[in-house]
Amino acid sequence: MIGKRKEEHIRIAENDDVSAFHNFWDDITLMHEADPEVNYDEIDTSVDFLGKKLKFPMIISSMTGGAEIAKNINRNLAIAAEKFGIGMGVGSMRAAILDRSIEDTYAVINESNVPLKIANIGAPQLVRQDKEAVSTKDIAYIYDLIKADFLAVHFNFLQEMVQPEGDRNSKGVIDRIRDLAGSFNIIAKETGSGFSRRTAERLIDAGVKAIEVSGVSGTTFAAVEYYRAKKENNLEKMRVGETFWNWGIPSPASVYYCSDLAPVIGSGGLRNGLDLAKAIAMGATAGGFARSLLKDADTAPEQLMKNIELIQREFRVALFLTGNKNVYELKFTKKIVADPLRSWLEAK
């Protein structure tokens, strides 16, 4: 059942319009420097992310696992991560806890030398729902399964609310994270709705090491569940999915809210190297890419490689044209922010 649902999610993300109504990265313009005083060939794109050295400030965000189709996708993504020296996460690993016969759909990542690997479990699974919460032993199992450097705890409560049968309890999540943070390096990850500063402060206080914002701009799981409901002719689920299609905090605003608290992965709607440059200019340490890589990872791995090469090229051009010779300098680049994003920044 879980494997079928995961395959459904992949197909919907590949083939349907599941994006938010507005991409807030378009509200940011970086200041052009006519004379950059930079040698393009000497630009340094490397970055340190909590002690892990990346050749390029990009992370393939957690997407999939638990279905046979996911094994091929994760294998191709891991090959790309090794080639380009970037990080990678896998999708929710609850399926592997429930059925260890599918653990290879995640563990396939170990076939490549990925410099930063992120395991993944849902925040709702950390506390009791209509079933027991996952145990610390379960978490250790999935962490070790991919030889992870970090554990992403993904917050997908919008998705759960769209599903009539979704997990409804969030009481105790922060306390459970506080307990786990002594044993695991935890990244708090949203799945399309972003983090407020209030929530980010609570998570950092609980011991979270970094935040992946994944805010409004990219894929919205309310939309994904809407299409699943449409196929099932589930009118309640369709209605709630449509109503909350654009719910959440814009990705760039969430980066701005959180970046002085901990290292941030700017994700949610990144499409190219210029968007990545904007994320770092807003305060992110790295950028997370997901849906824009998914279809190529599934069907055309050579195109996946070309896509990442182009993202790198665009990012280097953005550094050059803003007069920056490395990623650190980009954080101080002057930027012009238009509405509606500007109003969100004022709400910090």
C-alpha cells in the first residue's frame, strides 16, 4: 500500500501541475555589476555544511524510496551527487521500517560516494497517532541503512490534513526531537509550507542542527493530494486540497526568518542556478532541488547530469555578474525585493 502511494506521488509530481500559484524567487533581483573585477575561472563554489565539504552548494532534496521505481531514481541521483560533489537525501523511510524487504530502494545510495547523506522520517511518526510512534531503534536502523550524516525530520502536516485519514496529532513532536537530538544530527525539513521564525527557534532550542525550509514556491503536497483525490473521486479531499493549495510561507521569506539561527537549506521552487544564487543571497548555506530533477532521474539520467551542469554554470555566471568570487561573498550581495515577497519579509 505504501509503495503504491509513493509511486502515485512520483507520477503526479512528474506529470501534473503541483506548483504553488506564484514562485517567490521571481520577486528577488540581484544587483548587476558591469565591471565585476572577478576572474570567472577562479570562482570557488565550494561550501562547508556542518563540517561536510561540498564542491557546490546544492543538495538533492529528499524525494523518494519504498517503491521499485524509486530504486532507479535514487541510484541515478546518487551517481549525480558523487559526480558533482553535492549532498543528497532520500524520501521518507517509514516504509523500510515497516517492510525491510524494500530497504534496497534507499540503500542503493550507498553504491555511490555521496559526500553528504540524509536519512528521513516524518514528524508525525515521532509521536503516537492511531499506532505507536517509531522507536529510537527504528531511527537508528534507517540512519545506519544509508550510513547517514544527518536525519531529516520532515514536517508534512498540511499533507496529513488534506488526507481524511491523515495523522492528526503533533503534540510532543518537539519533545521527541529533543530526545533524539542527543544521538542523531537532525535537520528539520518542511515539505512545501515553510518554517516561521517561531517554529525555527523552538526547533533549534530542541537541538536541531539545520533547517530545510521548503516553503511556498515549488511543489505543494496539497496539490499532490488533490490529484490523488480526483482519481479516487473523493470530493472532501479534493475540496480541502484545492482550498489549501497555496498555504504556507514563501521559500525566500522562510530562509530570511531562519538563517541567523542555524545553517539553512533554501528549497521550495528552485529551478536553476540563478534561483540558487538568490537563495544564498537571502542567507541560505545551500539550496535544495527536488522536482526539477525528478523526471530526468527516472527516465533520462544523462539529461539529469546535463541539468545539474547547467545549474552550476548559471550559478557561476550569477556570482560573476554580481562581482563575487566565492559563495560566502554572495551572501552580502545587494538585492532588490518586490511584492508580494517584500511584505512577507517585513513580517519577520
